[in-house]
Amino acid sequence: MAAAGAGAEALAASVRDFVSGQQDGRAAEVAAGVKDGRWTVLQLVEALGFCLENTDPRTRGRGIQLLSQVLLQCYSLLQEKEVLHLVLFYESRLQDHHLVIPSVLQGLRALSMCEVLSPGLAVSVLKAIFQEVHVQSLLQLDRYTVYSIITNFMSTREEELKGLGANFTFGFIQVMDGEKDPRNLLVAFQIVRDLIAKDYALGPFVEELFEVTSCYFPVDFTPPPNDPHGIQREDLILSLRAVLASTPQFAEFLLPLLIEKLDSELQSAKLDSLQTLTACCAIYGQKELQEFLPSLWSSLRREVFQTASEKIETECLAALHALSACLSRSVLSSDSEDLLDSFLSSILQDCRHHLCEPDMKLVWPSAKLLQAAAGASLRTFHRITRSVLPLLLEQYTKHTQSSQRRTILEMLLGFLELQQKWGHAEEGFLSSSDLELVVDHLIRLALHEEDSQSSEAAMEAAGSMAPTYPKVFSGRMVPRLEEELQSEREESSHNHHSLQQRCLQALAAVSTHTSIVRETVPVLLQHLQKVQKGTEARNTQEIVSVCQSLHHVALQCQQDAEGCWYFHQTVVPCLLAMAVQAAMQESTHTLPGKALLEEEVLAAMIPVISAATTHLSPELAAQSVSHIVPLFLDGEVSFLPQNSFPSSFQPFGDGECLEAQRRLVALLMAFVCSLPRDVGIPQQEWLLRELLALSCSCNCPFTATTAAKCFAGLVNKHPAGQQLDEILQLAVNRMEPILAEGPCRTQALTLLLWVTKALVLRYHPLSSCLTDKLLGLLGDTELGPAAADGFSLLMAESPDVLHKSCHADVRIMFRQRFFTDNVPKLVQGFHGAGPDVKANYLKGLSHVLNHLPKPVLVTELPTLLSLLLEALSCSDRVVQLSTLSCLHPLLLEAPQVMSLHVDTLVTKFLNLTSSPTMAVRIAALRCAHALTSLPTTVLLPYKGRVIRALAKPLDDKKRLVRKEAVAARGEWFLVGSPGR
């Protein structure tokens, strides 16, 4: 008894302390006591009796506040009977003084989360709130509490609430009407979505529900600076759009509103209206759209014909596409009007004649509208193309200027590309005779049209049509191209090279179907075998051209497993065989100038092999790797076509006579560095050791670099563990003494750079140690400049290894991490360096900053700007260029910070406009132009000086410099002008 009495007394004391306003922390203590069984909620109510009956509303409010705070922590402990009594108590208090209401609502929120709530109580609570509380007179937090109570009941008591019928919808409308806070609106919009999605009765209140939400359209909200809630305008736009586009019942009210906003002058309102219309079309039918189609089409047409905004045009075309698709989906009754047909007739009537106008002023807007509608369904496609394609072909014949013909070809291409969307659903829109005629025209245009852009458009059109009609293109176009390619080799006309180039490009362009690839690839390889036998420079360029076409074909095969494997097993062994044959002949007979061994040619073969490998399945990749790696390690040539070679293949062997064979490590790199990560490489540790030795000792820079890149590519993908640690330690032990002294320091630096990059990308712990070695080399008078340029290699995308498309391990934030870890060291090194090597630190820093995401750079700008300005005074043109390219976007994105240094910026930019290096002059002029984005008040004192200084580059001997000078000077003339 004594313990119980002491407990009651302690509870009473806690209640008094809280109600008196002395200690708010008592609420947590009381809640803890209820949780651990020291007190019950009933005992708490009894202890609160004196204040709940007090005449002072503040005292009553504090008492109910304490009870509500405890319930919010302990609602799950309540029994059903306790909940019933508490609900009845709180409902009665909704009629109390307005100071009490917030605490009452908090209590009801706690009770709304109780699982033991008796049937009927949810309806009772909501009726009481709807009847007794004027919600919009409450503070934001209290209004949010009401929305939370409604949300809780809708989640757990759906059927009970639906028993209220439309009265529930009407009650909520009264609650929401007049809401202005974005936090509350997001919750309110979600409630409306749930009302509609869960089929609550709207009854006669559809228009009222629409009005209470649509009054916020279009959203006009700008978050305050440093807003802790993080609500953006886009959040409100998307949430409201989800409401407006949630039911066809809103259509008769929403569509006039959208048309009205489309006709306004406010671009944001137009965009929002168009995007909302597109969303609505997903659920509307003919019935909802019928009355408004003429007005909608009129508004869309006007915007596309007149707008200068690319965004508006894009959204208009998307909306027209959606409207056409919506009408295409609608099921017609036997006596109803075919709205799609009449809608398309209106589009054709308003657009078709513009395709025939001599000045072609509205050709593209009309074509885009027609293509947007045609792409909506197979039916719209046939209806539009049946009317438009004959007209375009007729116009092509009428027009003689190449630019007009090119425009018509590009329009035709747009319609032809739509055909692919519908596959082989029908036989297509061209008869076989028409199709043959089209192919003949495309061949003529692709090969013989003087205007190169028209030629390219014809090739693109052929590539778009080929997947739909593969038999025609493989049986008619490919043989014609092969014939032209072979006959051209026998002639010696002045346009020999141009026509050959076009043949090769056309063969690649049309290789968009596996059956066609099986025809074009042998033609390209046969041509490659013919031209590689020559030694003159022309042959080198021809081989490069064939490789570029093969690369194009490889990229087009990547999404088709059958085509990808055919290309790989046909092309890769053939290229390797030809290269090995050339290397062996040079090794045996010391014949110089073999075209296939030129750096330019090997560099062109690398992307072919890489693109042919990256998309292989793991099973097929493993099959291929089991042949190619033994070729380089063991000289196993049996899998190569025409494998009768004069000697053994030993690319990792010693001796000058094997130099040509060692160059082919570039092709090994292209293959193994493009394999998926889960493909095992046979004899990998041996291969890594051979690559390491070659990269450090080879006198040929090309071979040493490709060996280093291959080593790095394999290390990047190597699973973590003891084997990787051992090979990395071996590499460090090999590099360190060579970097210290000797004739191969440059090769060791190249290896260091590539291995560092491989480890930086994957966040390997050793990367920081290797980066520190690189930082130390910045102070080396011999290797310092190359080490500084190496920072660009570390940060930039690599085109052939160590990038994501080659399955490399690339962490998404590696640049930011590298910046954080190493820029302070670069700055410290700069300040401590001697005058002869300071430029190395500046160059390294500028390379890092140049590749950093601009938002990150802007945040670090205040601490680095003084150093960047100092870098502009460096005599090294690479430092100057890198720094200028860093500063240019910062002038646009951080004008307030840059304004603080305007005097220095103006002086240095103007000085550099007289640089002996054209690229520096251009970059300086662009920065001088970008200065005009700073506040006008900052610029005005410098206006006259800059305009005078920019007169000199107007007479520069280089046209590109003059062009930038005109643009920059013109913008400076406008500084301070009205309306700027």
C-alpha cells in the first residue's frame, strides 16, 4: 500500500510539474511509467482530473497536452474499452476553447493508430471533426494533424468510411478548402488520390472536389532559401498532376482549364498544362475528349508553329501523340462517330499543304506534328503515311537544291523510323516494286549525291528500313555496294577515295539486321585483306576506314545476341590472323612499313575488338578467351583462319626482331579488358607478369603504354585478395627503382599512372600510396611535367580501357573522393615548391578541377580561386587552357563569388587574348564574354576598357578568334542597357 501510495504521489507530482509549465520533460517520464507498468492510463486521467475541469483554458490545454503526448507513445498498450472511453472524452473536448483544440487533435491522432478501435468510432471521430472544427483557422501543424487522422483511418478503416457515402468526401472538401502550406498540400493531394483510386463515393461533389484541388493549378511555389523541409516546386506539380489526371470524371472541368492555360503567356503554365494533358490521355476515352478536340488541336498547332521554346514544342508533340493514342484505343459502337479519323483529317488538312510550300518555312513544324500523330498507333501510322509519303516523294522530285532535298529525306527518314515500331504487324506500306525503287534511289543518293549531308541522310534511311525489309536490302543493296567497292579499286578516277569511303559507310549503315550483317561483314573483311597488302600512306587510311565501318557494325550488333556472336567469331579471329601474319613477315624479312602494324591502324582495330567483346554472354566470352590468351602466351595459332605462319608467335619474347609482334599486345588489351568481370582469364597471373615486364622495359612507347593499360585493366577487375596484393606489390617493387633512375623512367611513370587510375576507380587502399608517389614526382625536373599531365589521365574518361562499358569497376564518386584526398596536397606542394617546378602543381590542380562535377567545384571555389588566378599567370599554355576552361562555367554558375575578383579576372583575360596560342586566345575571349553574366553594377566600371581591348582581336588572323571577339564585344556593348 505504501508503494502504491508513493507511486500515485509521484504521478501527481509529475502532472503538476507539467501542467504548471515548469518541466515539459515530465511527459516522457510519465509515458515511460505507463510503458513499464508503474501507472495506467486510467490513473493518469484521474491524476489529471483537477486540471481537466479547471476553468482556465490554458490549464485544461496543458492537461490534455500531457495526456495526448503519453498516448502518442503508448497507444499500442491500450485496451478496446479504454480506447472507447478516450475517444468519447476527446470528441466532447472538440467543443472546448480554441487553445485546447491542438492537444485534442494530437490525442485523436494517437487513438487513430490503435488497432483495437471499435467499429464505428472512426466514423464518429471524423464526423465530430467535420462538424466541430474549422480546420483552416488552425496553425499549420494542427491542420497537418487532421490530415494525418484522416490518412490513418483511410488506411485501416476503409469500409467504415465508405459507409458515410459522399458525406465523407464533402467533409474532407471542407477540411482542405483554403489550404496553403505545401507540406499539408502534399498530404491532402495524396488523400484525394486515395479517394479516387479506392472508389470512395464522390456523389454530387465531383466538381467541388475538382475545384478544391485545381485552384492550385498551375503550381506557383518557390521554396524559401535554406528551407529545412526540402519541398520543391516539382514535388507539388507532380502530386497535383496525379490528382487531376486520376479520373475521367474531372475531364469536363479540367480540359477547359488546360486549354485556357495553354493560351496564356506564361511558359511554365503552358508546360504544366501540356504535361497534364498527356497524363490524362492515359485514362480518357473518346467520350471525354470529343467536345474539346478542335480547341486542343488548335492550341497544339499554334504552339508548334509559333513557339521559340524547344521544351514547349517537345511537350506539344508528346501531347498530340498521347491524344492520337487515346483515340486509337477507344472502342467504337456501331453508330458512333470515328473521332480518330476526323481528328487525323484535321491534322492532315492543316499540315499537309505546308509540305508543298516553296519557301519550306513551316515544313519541319508540320512534319513533326504529323510524325507525332503517326507514331501513336499502327492505324494512325498508315492513315498519315498513306497521305504524306507520296507527297514527299513528289516534292523530292520537284526540288533541285540539295538543302531542300536533304530536308525532305530527313522527313522521310522520320516516317520510316516509325515503321520499325510496329514490326511486321502488317506487310508494310510499300509494294515490292516500290521497295526496289526506293532501295535504288537510296543507293544512288548514298554514293553519288554531291551534298554529303544528303548522302548521310540516305544511309540513315537505309539503316532504318533494313530491319523491316532485310531480304531486299541484303539481296539488292549489299551486292550493289560490293560491286561499286570492287570496281572502284580498278579505276583511278579523282573521286576514288570519296566513293570508296561512301561504300564502306553505307555497308555499315545498312547492317542493322543479323541476316544483313552476315552479308556485309565478309565484304568488309575481304576489302580489308586487299588493301592491307600495300605500303603507302593511302593504304593506312583505307584500312582505318574499313575498321571504322566494322566498329559501326559491331555497335549495331551489340543488342542482338546472335548477331553479336557472329560478328565476334568472324571478325576478331580474322583481324588477329592478319595482324599476326603482318608481324611475322616483318620479324622474318624485316620489311618496313606494313600498314597493319602502324599505330594509327592498331588504334582503329582496338574499338572493333572491344565493341565485339563487351556484350558477349559469359559462356561465349569464356569460349573466346580460351583461344585468344593462349595465342599471346603460348603462340597457339590453330584457331586462326589461314594459320600457316612462317615462324612462331612470341609477343612476350626477347629480341629486337620480335618488336612487331609485341605491338599486337594492343589487340590483346582490346579483348581482355572488355570481358565481363565474371569471366575467368586462363593463366592470368602469368599474363600479368609478362605485361608488367613489357611495360617497364620496352623501348617502343606505343607497346609499353598498351601493355601498361592492359595490366591496369586486368588489375581493376581482379578480385580482392592475396593474389591481387602480391601482383600489386610486385608492380611497386618493379616501378620504384626504375622511377628513381635509368633510361626507362618514362615507361615506369606511364605504368604508375595507369595502375593508379585502375585502383582509384575501385577505391583500392593502395591507390593513396601510389597517388602520393605521383605527387612526389611533380617536383622532379625531368618527369614533373608528364606527371602533372597524368592527373588528367586519372580524372578523365578513358576511351579504350577502364570505363563502365568495358565492365571496369568504376565507383560513382571517385572524382569527388580524389579531389578531397589530394587537392590539399597539391596546394601544399605548390606553396613549398621551387620556382622551376611550381607550374607542375598548377597543371595537376587544373586538370583535377577541370574534370570535377561543376556543383562540387562551385562549393570549393572560395578556397581555390586565388590559386586559379595565379595559374593564369603561368607561362605553360596547358595550364592556361585548363584554368580558363575551369573558370568559364564558374563565371556563369557562381557570379557572386567571382564578382569579388572582377578586377583580376578582367586584367588576366584581356592579357591572354594576345596569347601566341590560338586555343588560349579563344578560351580567354569566351571567359571575357562570360564575365557579362556578373552583376551589371560590378561590370560598368570596366565596360569602356574591355570594349577597347576587344577591338584588337577583331583583326586576328584566325577566323575562330575573330568570331569569339565579335560575340564577346557585342555582349559588353549591351552591359547597362535597359532591359538587359
